[in-house]
Amino acid sequence: MNPGGTVPLGTNPTYTITVTNNGPTTATAVALTDTLAAGLGFVSATPSQGSCAGTGPINCALGGLAGGASATVTVVVSAAASGSYANTATVTATQPDLNTGNNSYTAVAIVQSNTCANPAVLGNGGTLSGVVNTYYPATASVTAGTAHTTIPVGAARGGAATIAAGDLLLVMQMQDASINNSNTASYGNGATGAGFTAINNSGNYEFVKATGPISGGAIPIAGAGLNSGLIYSYTIAAATGAKGKSTYQVIRVPQYATATLSSTLTASTWDGFSGGVLALDIAGALTLNAATVSVDGLGFRGAAALQLNGAVGANTDYVHTSPPAYAGVAIAGADGGKGEGVAGTPLWLEVANIFFSTGTDGYPNGGMARGAPGDAGGGGTDGNPVANDQNAGGGGGGNGGTGGSGGDMCYQRAAAKAGSLYRRAGARVETPGLASHLLSISDMVLAEAGAAASFT
């Protein structure tokens, strides 16, 4: 199960744990300990090699793993109630491990009861094109399980349709992760210079039903949580000196009887508050029409290309302050910028192929240098920061895994442009008793790759 994966109540969640030996030599006596969240019932544990015993925790003796080899353990569980259920896997071996930061990982299964809105209310959608979702940036935090929940929102973007009673809505936490912000290899997850110390609410999402139009700047909803409220709490908070900002959004999902895809179907670009997600609800036939539906480059944004002529720093830096102002000509500063992701938004981003200021240096201690915050890419650390003459490149926007650490330098005079963005298109989510959902997310906001113990 991917972190953040959702299953309907009554269906057994399945975790597939992959243990990989990233070293060059054979690891012996490889042992996996898998700890299930309270409220989960054990069904089975099946390893690809070795054996497993116990139900809480589950202990698996996997034997030896050659360098580069992997073993899997498939764990099936049951849940009696809606909610989020964490599964933490930890791996050990006989040989010393100089990088223990990737020996443990936690995935969260989201178990939801059915929330029915008004399937097929829009009739036959025909051939879909352009932006069909309407995006509302949330403006205040909300608490799970609250009766008569209303979600405060700002101005709408995207499709022209407004919210009415019976509309299907998608609530999604985009940013909320915490990181270690020290200027050492502990940056990120506390061990490797990348990742997060706590994912918090990032990646939580659920479908809810609007019970009426927006009133007083808030959307009234009914959900699958306690008291017909939300399953999860959602957080809005500005960046501080210790943590990046927290954001979530509400997305109106059009409900069609039938529809046909086209290659021009897309999403509004993520702007730091909303967008970057394409979601449809189709009660009947969805005709794929050989279309390529892409949300490339519409999610978390990459770092800006800045001309910087040097600042006090070291070629071992993991974090460095961002230049407070920039107008397209060389100014004081060093290193490449970090990308945007679940742990926050830096001061300088590349938007529409030009540098853009968000107004806030949203990563603790700064948005430059090689440390990779959350799932975003780290900027390059210049080999000679006093002159900044080896022009390290910027980091890409966050994708589905832990962001890569920035490189040390590259010998070019031209400033480097930020790297890749992530898309996850065409994933079809089948929910028994409901219409199917076509959910395409350009911001897959949970880390799942790059760990010795990882979930797929």
C-alpha cells in the first residue's frame, strides 16, 4: 500500500513491505519487525523468503540478502472502523550499518466508509477538456469528527462551477511535514540530509458531500467520520522559524453519468494554496479515448535560477539563507535553491519560466543548499560559496519520494534551472457502492521511495 493509500471500510488493507540491501556485500540474519497501529487486526504475513511469526509486532527472519537484492513481506490486516492506521517497519542485519536513517519507515492506511454525494447529477459529460475542477484554498484549520462541520475557504480558482448541496468534494492536506533544520547531515529526517522527521497531516485526503452552498465564507459538509464529520483533522498554519507552512484545499469534483477523456483535460497549476489535482466522478462508462491526460509541471514547484555572486558559507552546508531580494541581476548570495514540497515553500521559485518571490523564506534557516526538505529536492551547495562561482543547480519540486540531496557544484558560469516535477495520472480508484473516481494528482505528497524498508 502506498503511504496515504485509501481502502473502503470492510476491505482488508494490504501492506507490501520491501527490504533492500543497498550495500555492496551480502547482509546476513536480516530481520524485519512490523508494528501495526491499534485498531488493526492481523490477518496474514507472507514473506518472499524466510518466515514470519507473531501478530503484534510481526517478526520476520528473512535470512541473507546479497548486495542490491530485495525481499518482500505482504501483510494483510483488518479494520473495524474508519480512520488512519500506521504500520511501522524496521529492519536490522548482522553487519554494521553506517546509514541507519533508512532502516525504518511508516506507511499509513486510510480506511473510509462510503460517502455518497449525488452521482451522475451532471448527466453525460461528453468529451472533457480544460479545467473541470474548482479549487478552494482553505483558510482555517478544522477538526475531525465535528458535527455540522464547515470548512472556511478563500476565493475559488479553476472551473466556473460553484458548490451546491449534493456536490462531491475532495479535501486534501498538501503541506504539513516537519523537518530537522540543522546545518548538518541530520537535515531533513535527522540522519541523511533529506526527508522529514514527521509527516503530520500531509497527504491525508477524503471525499465529503456538500450539504449546501458556501455561506459566510465556509462550505458546509457531511463526511464519513464521527458525527458525520471529517475522518481527519486538517491544518492551516503560516511558516515559522521552526516549521514550514501547513496548507490544505477543497476541490469540487464533477459528477458525470458518462464521460470521454481528451488530451486537453488538465488541472489548474498549484499556486501554493490550491490546484495541482485532477479528480472526476463517473457513475457509468468512462471512455479513455486513447487520450494522454497529463498534469506534468502543475504540482509543487522547483527552485528559481538566481545569479548570486557569493556569501559567507561553507562547501559542506546543508542549509543557507535565501537572498531577500532579487531583480534579475547578480546580488549577494550562495548555493542553489531548494524546491517546494510537503515541508514548506521556499522564498524563490521558478514560475512561468521566471524567478518568483513567495514573500516568505518558508523553510527554517533558509531555502538554499543541498539539504532536501521533505519530498522536495535540495539545492546544490556551491564548492566556493564566498564567490559562488561554481554555480550549483536548484532543486526540483516535491514528488512521490524523499527529495534528493543537492550536489556539491558544477563548473558552469550560467545559473542552473530547477529540476523535475512529478505527476501521477490516470489512477482509477474503485469504491464499492459508489461511482468510480478518476484521480490524477500532481502532488503525490508522501515519501515512499529511497528507504531500505519501503512500502509499495
